Amino acid sequence: MVNKKNSPHFMSYLPQSSRAGCGLLLAIVGLIGCSSSPTPNYYTLTPTVKPLVSSNVRVIEVLPVGLPDRLNRAPLVLQDSSGKSNVLDNERWTSTLAAELRDGLSAGLQQKLGAVDRYSSGMTGGKVSYRVATDFSRFDIIEHSNTRSLMGAMNRDIEVAVAWIIKRDDPARPLNQPTATHNAVLPNRQLSCRMAFTDAVGADGNKIVDIVSVSRQSLSKVVEAIAASVVATEANKAVVMEGVTCS
């Protein structure tokens, strides 16, 4: 004997009104399932920096940054000490991480130097500008799975390794460039720098908002270092900043 309730054609045994009611019930259950999906949270990396008292730099050009593919996505990526990655689909940057870093650098440097970013403003040439090419080999959120704080929170760090090149572009430079001397200010000087550091998230390492806050602080450190190297390039001086190596 066929068990009608367990039969795949069970609906065909029901009256039309019952079949309509079952169909409506299934539709409602489906809608409830869809509506229960969590809404993603979105974050931005815009840093906060203090402007310089004075700066002769008026035009910069912040190029798109280099970033490993494993990090260049909108969802936040947590990595443990063993190399395992955890992609947080419901905790997201407002754009890809590379775009967040470029936009954050641009905003921070404009605020720090009192300059205009020619790359994003559409400004034409004709003025001395400072091109900034940046490559992040690391901007990782690292969680130490075997270590917890006294409050039970996961210990997490932001690990940053970044290199950048500053190139001074003077449209009025002479065709025959002068030979470098001790006090000469070359029309098109180029400076290469790098730095690496780690910022601890602290006791509230489980909270995404604290991870984002420390990420902003880390980007602010990079902005401060790049701004110092731009000013040094403009003044034809060496960069003197702890943790920063230039050549």
C-alpha cells in the first residue's frame, strides 16, 4: 500500500483548495528563510591625521595601490598564525581593500599636506606635483588562536608592510638636467621608502569595530610616513622618521 503522505506526488492527492493552501504555506516559509539572512555591516578606512603647520606641496598624485590578491576583496579577511583565512562575508569594507587604502591615503595626504590629489580631481598639469606609488605587501588582520586575553577576547594584530616611491614632477624642468651636487635641488627627484610594523587590537579583539579602528590607526601611520617623505623630497632632504628606511 502506498503511503500518500510520503509519496512524491502527495500534492496530487489533495483537493485543489488544499493544494493552493500548501503552496501558499511553502511560499511563506521560503520568504521567511530569505528574510532571515543577516544584513552585512560596512566599514571605511578613512584615517584621521593632523595637518602640517605649513607645507609648500600643493599638488599630489596618489596612484592605485598594490595589494596581494588574497586581501583585495570587500569582506574582511582574518588570518591565523597557521595561515588559515576566514572571510567574513557579513563584515565588509565599503569597497575593495585596495580601493579603501588608496582613497584613505589620498584623503589623509590631502589633509596632512593641504594639497590637491590630481589623480582623483581631474586637475590638469602645469604645476609641480608629487606622484605617490604605494605597494602593500601586507595589511593583515592576524588572530592568535592559541592566545586569549584575561577577558577571554582573542588577541589580534594588524600587520603592515608597505613600500612607496615619491617622484617630483616639475613641468618647467630644463631639457638638460644639472649634475647632482651636495646642495643641488634636482627638478625630478625620486625617493624610495619602506616600513613595517604591527599594531595590537587590544583587549577587545573580538569586536570588529575595534579591528577597524586599529586598521585606521595603522593607515594613519602610513599617511604620516608618506607625507614626511613627500616633504623631504620637496626640500631635498633626508627622511628622518623612526621605522622608515629611504634611499
